[in-house]
Amino acid sequence: MNRTPDFAARLERVRKAMANSGVDALLISLGADLPWLTGYWAMPLERLTMLVVPAAASEMPVLVVPELEAPRVKPVPEVFTVRPWAETESPVDIVASLVSGSTGAEPAIAVGDRTWAAFVLGLQAVLPRASWRRASLLTGPLRAVKDAAEVEALARVAASADRVAAQLLAGEIPLLGHSERAVSAEISRRLLAEGHQAVNFAIVASGPNAASPHHDATERVISDNEPVVCDFGGALDGYCSDITRTVFTGPPPAELAHVYEVVAAAQAAGVAAAQLGRPCSEVDRAARAVIEEAGYGRYFVHRTGHGIGLEEHEDPYMVIGNEEPLTAGNAFSVEPGIYVPGKWGVRIEDIVLSTPAGPERLNKADRALTIVGG
């Protein structure tokens, strides 16, 4: 049975962060902050949807929503009320009046990063004495620490992706003689069959195309004796999966087999470094050191990982320079890779959860070098 999110507890955390940061009102529109706080995913319309959260705990947040969208909102009466607006009303004026009614004359406002510029500019025009900042400075660190309901959701969607990865590794997904695009479509089909409600991406990069980390699948036909990087993910109950396995359509040459083992060792080192209290940069540094020592440092061209949750990429990021310490509940990818332009590439990726007992891989699919048939 799926655990019900505790939206009231999340609101309490948000208001505490607002108080600590001197924010009088939080305005959330499109993006993942809104469903995280309310359970409601707003459609990306030209009509404004915005949650107005006053800092004072005595004032109920208000979800301003187009009247025609209001039936889609599942009420959470202990967290917010709904203010539908009609086609002849100005939603910007409604939001501004709610802010003015609950704050001082010069409110400090945190506005959602995904809010369309037209609405931000409109609000700035009618609230000329307000100061503005990015809402993600408040919500990002909060959302980076997954609660129990979120951990369960991430484990479910990771298990669904694992089942597809296991089918790939077992040779059940035909590769030889098939185009990258056809294999991508088959992986997508299987994600849905295994329980995903949406497919976000299914990268299939073969041979020299494997040197492009975010390769778009093409009509290139997969041939014998080459690597195939398969990086795929989607969503289940709003939460995202992301896994990468590199397989081979024949015995790889000695150098490529060595590179695979280097990447596997780098990935293991990155996971092992993900201990509570250590800075996120240490995860990147640990994985990168293995690749650099093997002489392939210049071919590792991206960060080691990204947070995951309601979004595929969110806080925290495993990258040099991010000195934020890992906290219990952080969920993130560890995905080192080596990419030699014009030749081949290798990447291995799992989602990892930080826990008091140490890092826990949510993805369990085999990471050993695997040769698959047609």
C-alpha cells in the first residue's frame, strides 16, 4: 500500500524556512514544488495557477487556479484552500491582493523558478515595493531530503526500471540488426508494461554514438562487437527513475573491456563515498579519481550525479564545488562515464539513497560486463 504524503508536515518545513530567510510570501506556479506541497500538478497553460503561501501559520495558503482546471484539484483542506478565477478576472491581481492582505507594504517574496516571465513581470508591476528571490533557495534543500512516502515511491519506480534493465541484460530486448530508435521504443514500451505511468527518456547510443552522453536515438542499425549505452527512465506516482547499463553485442576489445571495469570501479567508489555528512563534491571526486588514475580523466565530461525525485534532475548535485553535506533522505544518481569521441562510450548509473546505515542502491540490476545476442 502506498504511503500518503504528509503535506501538512511539508508546509510546516516550508514556513520554518521562510521565517529563517525573512520571506513574507511564497508564490509557487509550474514545476515540482507545487505537487510536492499540494499534490496538484498544474498544466503548463497561459492561464495562471499559483499557490500563495503567507509566512504566518495563522493564514491558510490559497491555490489560485483557472476555474476550468479547479475540478482537477484534489482538496487538502488542512494545507490550502482553492480560489478559482473566471475568464473575465485577472489572476495576477488576485494573487497580488492575497499577498498584500497578508504581508507588509514591502514584502519579501520568493517566486517559483518555473513561473512564466509574463506572470512574474505582471506581479512586479502591481507589487512595485516588493523584493524578489528564487523560491528554489528555500524549497530545493527541503525537497532534497526525501520523506518516507517519497523514499517508498522512489524504491517502487526504481524496481520497475530494474525489471526492464534485467530484460536488457538477459538479451530479451533485441539489439543486433535493429535501429537505435526501435530499441528505444521497445525499452519505452517495456517501462510502461512494468508499471511506469510515463516515459521521460530512453537513450540508446551504439558504437561511436555511445560517445555522446545524451545521444538522440537514430536509425543507425546496431552491429556486432560494439557497446550500446542504454539510459532510460520515467515516472510512477509522480516520482522518477533513471538507470544506465552499457551492454556489448560481442566480446569487446581489451581496451574497451578495461574501460568498462574502470567505469564500474569508479561507480562503486562514488557510491561508497556517499556517507552522511560528507560533502556532495566528495562523491564526484571519488569517482573521478578512479577514471583519472586510469588515464581517461579528460573523457569524463559531466558531473557524477544529480538528485532525483519529482524531477529527473534536482538537488543535490554530485559535482566538484558543491560542499553541501549529504543528509539522510538524499536521493541521487551516481553515473560516471568515459566517452572517446568517434570511437565509443561507457556509462553505469544507479540511484542511491543516503541513510544512517550508509548509501543504499535503489537500483539492483547487475553491473557486470554483459554480452548480449541479437
